[in-house]
Amino acid sequence: MLNLLALIFGGLKFGKVFLTVGSMLVSLGAYAWLYGWRYAAGFIALLFVHEMGHFIAARQRGLDVGAPTFIPFLGAWIELREHPHDAETEAYIGLAGPLVGTLGALACYFLARQLGPDAQWLLAVAYAGFFLNLFNLIPVSPLDGGRVTAVLSPKLWLLGAPVLLGLLLIKFNPLNLVLLLLIAPQFFQAWRYSRNPEHAAYYVASAETRLTYGTAYVGLVGFLCLMTHEVHLMLTPGAAV
């Protein structure tokens, strides 16, 4: 009986690893088909770094969390099997992904500068990393920015929808349209959260906590805006090959 349980448990663990590795390889192939293997490998690596930031932060807060899963052209995510107990914990986990992801993009950027003109593909990876983390910090749930700004006030989500709508109008992207549909319930919750005592209790945080996360959020957004703009100017056409 114990041997059977061990076999089942081992199979479940193998299945989780297979899902992560398999979905990563499928995404790698999809991106490589359009942009080339070097860019695809670098971009997938940055997605993995971003998600591991969430993974490690969730483990630090004692939450049960699954390994990353990848879907081509939609990105990746980790499965939180336990909901955070308060908005501060959710903000901590939400901020960790973009923060660690930004460090990964910075590593690509500095390495590309060291290698020179032959590493334009790596500079393109760095640009994608900066832009990806900046996009994720739009203040609306379920994006990371919504999770971080919730500790300040869920009403800040009301700013996220116009940002997504503006991006959709500037350049149509099906992902933005899907996100707009997904955030509709959160938009309504942001409008009414203070009227629900249970919701209000979840978002209770000290002024020091709000100041800490607010400063970190604004600082990271500002830095990513700067790096995204600067690296975009440095790129040459066809760099992602």
C-alpha cells in the first residue's frame, strides 16, 4: 500500500514537472517560429525568472504554490493554491515578479552592451523583458500592478481600465481585449469594495505599509518606463532573430 501511494505521489510530481517543461517547450517553439531560437530562448527565460519571483515570494509567505505554466503569446503564471490572507501578502507576491523580472532584463541589457552589435537579439530580449514587466504593472487585477496597488486602495484599479483601453485603441491586441473582459468584475469590486465589511478588512494596512509599497511601485514603474524607452531607441530593425 505504501509503495502504491509513493508511486502515485511520484507520478503526480512528475506530471507537474512535465506540465512546466512541456508548456515551456511548446512556447519556445512558437516564439522561435516567429522570432528565431535565440530570442525565443531568452524571452522564455525572462518569463521563467518573472514567475519564479512570484513563486519564491509565495513560498516565503507560507502559501502553497504550483510551478509555472506557459501558454504561447499569453505568457506564463503560477497557481496559487491558497489565497493570500491579506492585501499586503498579495502585494508582496505581486511585486516580486516584476522586480525579479526587471533584474533579469537588466542582466540581458548589460550583457548585450558588453557583447556589442552582434548581440542586438539580446538587446531585443532585454526590451521585451522591460516592456513585459511594465505592462504587468498596469494597476488593475489580475495583473501584478493590480495586486500591488490593492494594498493602497482597490479604487486605483479604476485607473487601469482606461490604460488598457488606450493601448487597445492605439494598437489593437487581442490580449488587451481579453484583459478588458477579465477585469470587468474587478472594476465593479473596486467601485463597491468599501461597502462590504469583509472586503474592507482584507485591504486594511498601516500607513507605513502603504508608503513602502507605493514608493516601490512608483519607482519601479518609472524605471521601467525609462529603460523601455531607452532600449527601444537602441534597437535596430530585425533585432529579434
